[in-house]
Amino acid sequence: MKALSQKRRHPLAAVALLLLGLMLTGGLYAVATTANQAKAATTYSANDVQEGGKLFIANCATCHGMGASGSPDGPSLVGVGAAAVDFQVATGRMPMQAQGPQALQKPRQFNDEQTHELAAYVASLGAGPAIPEAKYTDGGGDAANGGVLFRVNCAMCHNAAAAGGALTRGKFAPALAGVSNQHIYEAMVTGPQNMPVFNDANITPSDKRDIITFLDTIEATGSPGGAALGSLGPVSEGLFIWIAGLGVVIAFTVWLTSRTS
Amino acid sequence: MSTAAETPYKPATATGRITDFVDQRVGGSGLLREFGRKVFPDHWSFMFGEVALYSFVILLLSGTFLTFFFDPSMAESVYNGSYVPLKGVDMSVAMNSTLNISFDIRGGLFMRQVHHWSALLFTASIAVHMLRVFFTGAFRKPRELNWVVGGVLLILSLADGFTGYSLPDDLLSGNGLRIIQGVISSIPVIGTYISFFLFGGEFPGTAIIGRLYVLHILLVPAMILLMIAIHLFMVVVHKHTQYPGPGRNDRNVVGYPLGPVYAAKAGGFFFIIFGVIAAIAALFTINPIWNYGPYDPSPISAGTQPDWYIGWVDGALRLMPGWLLGIPLEWNIPFPWGVNTLSLNVLIPALVPAGIVFTVLFIYPWIERWVTKDDREHHVLDRPRNAPTRTAIGMAGFTFYCVLWAAASSDLIATHFNVSLNDVIYWLRALLFLGPIVAFTVTKRIALALQRKDREIALHGRETGRIVRLPHGEYQEVHAQVDDYKRFKLVGYESPEPSAGVPNRNGIVTKQEKRRALLSRFFFEDRVAPATPAELHAAHGHGHEEIEASDKTKEVAR
């Protein structure tokens, strides 16, 4: 403690304290906001449908209309299926906070049971994509085949390293790291926001499983060559060499010429 | 005379004997005496050329390592290396061998990253070096030709960078190559022929990687080496420039001799640069081709950009509208032999901005020489503020470049700052034209303001922040005179005056001369003249008398 009290007037003490405080706050926040993983369920009881209907009227009908028939503010949900509800609600995108270019991911509003009931209700309105079977989302497929499919079908928006990318007028394709396998599958079959639908005729369920496996693999492998700089390609590399690289070089040139003149 | 002259010189040590042996046969001591006594001034901003040179040496070393394992063939192969997410994927031999360098050859990934990072540093340090030379006026006589050689080196480094970027045959570089192919095809009449000639048929063909490889490792580096030799030779001939200071003029160079101080410093600096690049290469990944996958003309990844130094051309392509004021920029012109397409929406952004920047860059020394009619040699540099118009022109060009550069990352600006991609494009389009004007005006005003501040300090000293109350109640801030060394920096600069058109032999002021006079006025009409010795004398004498005088009157009054 004596050493600590002696160092308290060190010029860097304030910086160190600030850093410590920021890391503590950030760490606690990260722990506190970790969302639960959604679990797949495929059977709905009449009670689920009834409870889901009540939740729907209270939380969703303002935009999606009574009976989910749609309104000027939100599309009809008849026939979108349980998968769409599970994706939108469990990732926190629905209910939407405000109308905007696209629904943003945020802390989810409904727990697993409520999400299940809402999905049951919407699924009861018309046939649509169901929540996928666990065998397609286990990440045990062929990563290399998934990679080929990902580059052909997904990379133009989500980036080859799944780091996300821009679309027109404020819309964007999000980064895919940290998204659960089930949600990725559901996104492919339902095409949320501006994403196109990749139905089973387009990409078979086993190919979807390969894509999920590819995403799992690259997330688990990490970056073999060192810090990935956001996997954003040459822009972050260029920024890095100009700011960090040249910055260090300039510091050295100043040091080398400072002893004289 | 004495017998001592006839007895051969006998060195005492082994080193001495070896040196003497070599010297008697190749006569190195004369060279060493000449070069070892070459004096170089000391300033951190003079070292970027060195950074570029060292990066180039590192490029040669790491590049040689890579050529041992890289196979520039576009033959089809199946990847069977250790990177799981690509196992069993069809790809060219070039991509396959690059992946093997990355994952299966000891130290290969590190060397690839050293090579690529040093390429980025190479081009960046050339750019900064040229900015330094421009803003300090080091391109003036006698260095105009060396400035041109430097410009050629810049273009060569871009060429070597781009050819190298394309070699791994991954998705990212393949997309880049496709854009270049599109640009070439947009050249009227001959474009398609050049494209077919370059790619050996339809894009992508099976020839381009091998051809780029030859350019990348043989032709372009050889030209760079030649240009570096010419560049350094001219530096030796011209001697190095120096910043203004007491005792420094256009006939001397104040600094340290090459040997031993600079030889040691420069040698050490090489290892510092190598160390910095090695540390970056070890800690940060660059061009992760395993993410991009093999090239296939159908897919494209979000966030596809060229390396930073080609970014501005990509940015120009992104900013160019396809339609302008309701008129399409792609014209299909019917000819008797069929319809030919003129794609101005590709041709203009790909060639015009780069054409403007490089033309102005190459001819600027002559523009300034013509405007100022200055034919003297300049070895003392200008502080950027002391050439306000040149500094402002430089900043305008820099802004123009940076807007194009930013446009190449328009999609990442949109996602990372949560703004609409369309708005980013609209703003950058406006900024491309307005930005340089704003930058010119603001820079010029700042430079003139700094000059006025310098003049004020030279004449009246710097403000000390000490307020004294005089006996009669008046408050004054005490100004401290700066010492002579500092003052020299504030007053010792050239400030050309605008020169009116001079009649020629027939007594006529020609149109060209009138234009020159107009430009001269544009350059120098609002100049801030440096304080003259007379002004300095008057100001200093005056200041002291004032305080003393007021003290005396007080005494008398009492």
C-alpha cells in the first residue's frame, strides 16, 4: 500500500485510474447484459396460442394490426411462421423501438416462454417456416462447402469474414459473430429486414447446416495472423499503417534527431 | 626528399593491413573521404525518404523469401493444406501456394505479413516524404528533376503495390483486377483490345497472374531500383536542403558529416524500421486471404477495397454518378459496323482525377518558377507558413485526394458512424469540389495569421503573462524579447512581391506575361513582409524608452 500511496501523484496515475474505472464498468456491463440463448421448441399447445394472442394484442397489434393482418406501419404476419417470430423477438429486434431504416438488435423484451407463446400464436395464423430442427443447427456440417456457399450467397452483404456491411439508405447487414446457430438458420429461411429469403429449394437444409458450420468454424478459429483489425479489409489496414505505423516511425525519427541541433 | 616517402606504408593492425590492401587495389579511401564528409542537416522530417528506402530493402528481402514458395500458376488445383474451412475447395495454384505459405511453411505467414505491411509503409512514407518536400519548397531549383524522379517513384510504387496485391488470386484481389479490367475496357476504341492483350483473352483467363508476377518481381522493382539510384545520386550532387536558421544559407549545409554520426544513425534506423514492421507483422494480420477465399468471378464481398494507395481511384469510381442532370453517362454510339459503347461513367472517374493530380504534381516546380521568375538556387527551405499560397495549394490538393480516399471507404463510414450510405456519397460528392476551396482559403488565412504573429513577436517580443502596474496606475504586460537565434527564424525568410507584367523587347506586354503577372498577384498580393532590421531597431528602442520614460516622469512629478 505504501508503494501505491507514493505513486498516487505520478503523472500517469489519473490515466491508470480512468482506465481501471472504464474496464470495471465495461466488464460489469458485459456480464449483466449477456442474453440467454433461445432454445428450439416445435410443439405448441392451445394454451400457448391463447397466451401468445394476448401478448400479441398488447405488444404487437399497434403496428401489425389485430389478428396480425398488417397496417400501414407494419406488414401482415399471416404465414411468416414461428421461425420469423423467434428470430425477430428473441434477438430483440421486435418490438421495434422506433420506425427506422431497419429494426435494430437490442436487449430482448420477452423471455423464452413468452417468445414461444408469440411464435405459437403467429404459427397458428398460417403455415410458414417452423423453428429449425436441432440437427441442422448443431454446427457439425462441412465447413469448406459452407464457406463456398457463404461467399456466393452471403458475403456480398455480410462481408467474406461475416463482419457485416452497408446497404442503401441507412440499412445494413449485421456482423454474424455471436449470433446463435438457430437464429442464423431462421434468418436464412425467413429473410428478416432487407435480407432475401433463402428457401430450402435455394439452399437445402443440409447446405444451411454447412454455412452455419463455416460461421462457427471461423469464429472459433479466430484470426491466425494476429489481431484482425475488425476483419474490414484494406481500409482498416491502411488506417492502421497511417496512424499506428507512421506514428511510431515519426516518434523514432523525432527521437533520433532530438539529441543534436 | 626523405627516405620515409619511399618506404611503403606498413599498417600496424590486421584490420589496417586488410584495409590498405583493398584501398591500394580499388582506391576506396578517396570515395570514403568524399562521402564520409558529406554533411547532412538534422531534422525528423528529413527521414521519410530513408523510411521509404528501408521499407523497400525489407520488401526485397521478404519478397525473395516469398518467391521461393509462391507459384504464379492459374492452373486448377484442390486445396489440401491445414486450413480447415478451405479444405477440398477448388482454387488456382497461385492461391493454393499462398495458403501453403500462410499455413504450412514455417515463418511463411509472418513473411507474407512483413512483405505486405512494409509495402503499405513504403507507399505511405513516399507520400509523406513528397508532402514534406512540397510544403517546404524543396522542389525548387536545382531539385526540379529530382522531384520528377520522386513522382515517377511514387507511380512505380503504386504499380508494384497493385501487381503484388493481385498475385494471391483471392476473391478480394480478383475483384480489384476486375475493376481495372473494366477501366481498361472503358477506353474508347482500343480498350477492349488492350484488355484482351493483357489478359490473354477473356477476363480472367489463365495468364494474368503469371504476367503480373513478372512485372511485380522483375520489371517494376528493377525500375524502382534504377530510379532510387538516380534519386540518391542527385541528392549527393545537390546536397541536402536545410531549414532556415542562423548561419544557414544557400551556399552551405549545417549539420553532421555522414561518417561516423549519420552512418551509425542511418544503420540503426534501418533496424528500427525493420523492428517496427516485424512487430506489426507479428501482431496484426493483413490481407487474410483465407477469409476471402479463392477468386471466382461471381461472388463479391462487402467491404471490398484496394490497398490504401489505390483507394482514391476506387473512391472516384464510387462517387461518379451514372446519370448527370438526367443525361446517362453511358452512350451507345451507332457506327456503320455496329454499336460502340462510350462509358464516361467509368472513364472519367478512373482517369481524370488521377490525371489532374499527377499532372499538377509533375509540373508544379515549373509553374512556381514561371510565376516568380526565380532562377536562383534554393538550399534553404521555406517554413510552410512563409509560402502561404503554395501551402494553400498543397492543402487544396491534399483535400481533393483525401475526399476521394474517404470515398473508397464510404460503406464503412456508413456502418461505423450509423449514417446512410447514400448521404455519405452525396456529401463526399459536394466535398470533392468544395473541400479544396475551403481548404485553400482556411490554410492561406492560417499561414498569413502565423506570419503576422511571427512579425509581432519579432518586433515586440513574446507575451510573458506578467502584468505590471506602473506608478501612475497604468497596467502593462511585460513583453520579453526573444533571443537572436529565435528571432532569426521569425524574420529570416524570403517573401517575393507580386511582379507586374514586364514588356518584352518590342515594348509589348504579351498575353502570356499578363497571365503570369495575374498569377503572381494571386500568389503574393496579400504577403506579410518580414520585419526589416530598421523596423526591428525602431521597435526595440521604442519599447525600452517608453517604460523608462514613464518611470522618469513619475520621479519628476514627485
